[in-house]
Amino acid sequence: MNVHAIILAAGEGKRMKSARPKVLHAVGGVPMLGRVLAATRAAGIRKSHVVLGVGAEAVRAWLENQSGQDGVDIAVQQPPLGTAHAVAQALPQVPDSALALVLYGDVPLIRPETLRALASAAREGLALVTTELSTPAGYGRILRGADGGVTGIVEDKDASPSERAIREVNTGLLAAPARRLKRWIKHVGNRNAQGEYYLTDVVALAAADGVAIKTVTATPEEVEGVNDRAQLARLERRFQIAQAEALMREGLSLADPARFDLRGTLSFGRDVFIDVGCVLEGAIELGDDVYIGPHCVLREVKLGAGTRVEACSVLESAVAGRDCRIGPFARLRPAATLADEVHVGNFVEVKKVRLGRGSKANHLAYLGDGEVGAGVNLGAGTIFCNYDGANKHLTVIEDEAFIGSDTQLVAPVRVGRGATIGAGSTITKDVPPGGLTLCRAREQKTYPHWKRPRKQG
């Protein structure tokens, strides 16, 4: 079946009180429009038409930067004259032989299964997605005849008291053969309280044509739209809870699913545990028996089996092997690569450095742009002085070297295999293998008459 999706994304979103177009606000780390487009692709819909209005250039720029968006066309609604008018801007791009689904860019939790059911129900006529609300104020009510068939939709502002008592409401999502939808749209008028062209009027026109109108029921949570930041936060938590429950059914152990955020994808082995307050972004891969302590941030990270990340650590674009120990309060920046059994301890920052098997930097160190061999000990306060103000330079430390506390290694520099550098040294030249290298003042002196500077006034 040739199905085209028309996604309405032209709303100004005034209640968001944001300079960013509403549909670019994220749920689960992905703009709401991206969530809807992903649902269409998962439902087998290969062609989508996004109708833009206020903020069109920002949304257009976002779409152009996304991979997999070759099947997305753009239409512009200007000025905004209602939902039927918005759909009309995209319909010329939809062939008469296609089935057209009308969706909304601010309804990010719509499921592919619902879209497939909607398309199937609309093959012979018109299909709507409806839901039931205990307090339906503000929503268009579904009108049904004596036989239970749908006869129309009345907007809340135009409804009579008896019509406002109806709990079955329109979600705005509908589908119909494009040929019929084009004809009905042409006959939609704007004689209503808002003076707009309502897409809901299509239902009465279809009923007048004797076309069968079917409904697909969805839960209120699935079809809730976002109008303000409170709703956005509510949908974010709903999305995260659903992800957490699915992951736990697959075997992930979460200390508290209500305090877990995944803004990307997670693959994991057996007996993985994630404590409270963790944020995972991008593609995350965790091996068997990985432990993630509380309040950690992982972004584009791969961790081998048995590795532990202790509390309040931040890892970005980093790779660690098996049985590593990271943190607490450690930071792994892009291109940090840890071999098996490496220790990176509290307040240690690693950037673009490869650490060999069993090497340790347990306290208060900065390691940037380097190659560290196996079995190396990096004492507290070790610094790779990698930046000369214009260029980055490489520090190389060979296997089994011992770097004493408070050592500055001024790159480019190489420390030979098995060398020991005494604490408090500033190393500016290559260090030969073995032996002890020191670079300190020859004697400690005290100046008893020296006065500390004081602030003037």
C-alpha cells in the first residue's frame, strides 16, 4: 500500500515561551518531530510531507542535517488558517493513488502500531484515531448516529452542552485515500468561532458522501500533544518510564526506573546494574556485569565486562576494556581508550589518551594527548602539559614506568620503559628506560624576612 504521511508542524507554540520552534523541543534526546518521523518509518511509511510555518527555517535546517530524511518533503503554511488549510499545502505533493495519513509534529509518543492500524482502517474510506477522556474540555467531540456510526466532529468552542458531555474525543490523526481527501478539503469552510478551516469538517463531508468512517482507539497517553513545558516534561518522564520497563524486561537492573534517562540506544550484557540519576546519551554498549554508580553521565561509550563506573563520573566518546575501575568523580573525554584492568580514579581527567593494561591514575591528574603503556603508575597531581598555546603535543610513557606525584610532563616527551620519575619533577626532555629521574631545586631554602604582599587600602 502506497502511504504518505502529512505531518503538521506549523504551530507557533506560544505557550512554550521559547525562541525554538515547538517541534524541535526534545523528548528522549530527539526533537518531537524526529520522534514522529521515526514512527512513520517504523510503520513502513516511506514518504512524509512536513508542513512548516513559524520557525520554518530552523526546522528545515534540522531536517537537512538528519540522515535518513531523503523521503521527507517540506510544505509551508503562511499565513496559518487552520488545520485543513495546512493539509492543503502538502496535498499537491501526494499522488491521488496514495493513502494520506495526517499526523502532528507535537505528538511524539504515537506508536507505529497505531499508524499501521489507521492506514489499514482507511483503505475503503476515512479513519480517525480517537480516545476517551474523563475531562474532555478543549477537545473536539466525536458525534455518532443512532447506529453508532461516526457522523461528524464538533469542536469544543462550537459544541452544545449535550455535545460537551461526550467523552470520546478526536485526536486529530486521520487517514483517507488522497483522491477523496483532496476533494473534501476543497469544500471545507471557515464559518466557525475561530474563522479557520478545520480538518475535522472532513468527517461530516465524508459522512454526507456515504463513506464508511472507522475509528482506531488509542490511549490518551499515546496521543497527548505538547503545548507547554509542563506537558513536555510529563511526556519525557512517560517516555523514560516506558524505556526503562522495556529494558528491565530484557534483563537490565535499574535501582529506580523513575530516575533513569536514556537519550539514545543501549545494548547490554548480563547482570548490568545502573544506579539512580544516570543519564545515557547516544549509542551506549555495556558488557556483562558492568556497574554504573549513581549520578553518572555516559555519552557514546563502550565498556567491557566487569567494569565499574563509580558515582558522579562523566564519560564521553570513550572506550574501556574489561574490569576497569573509573571514578568516582572521573572524567573521560573523547578518544579516551582504556585497556583491561585500568584504574582512573577520583578527579582524574583523560582526553585522547590510550592507557595500557593495568595502568593506574588514581588521583587528581590530567592526561591529555598521550600513549601510556601497560603497568604504568601515574601519581597524584600528574599533568600532561600537552598544549603550547597553539598546538597539541604527544606524551608517550612506556610499560612499567612509575610517575611520582606532582609531576609535569611537558610534551612532546617520552618516558622509557621501567623508568621512575621522582615526585615534584618537571620533565622537559626524554627520559631513558630504567633508573630514577629527578628535576627539582637542589636545596630547600627559607627567606625569613620575606613579606607577603597585602591589598592596598
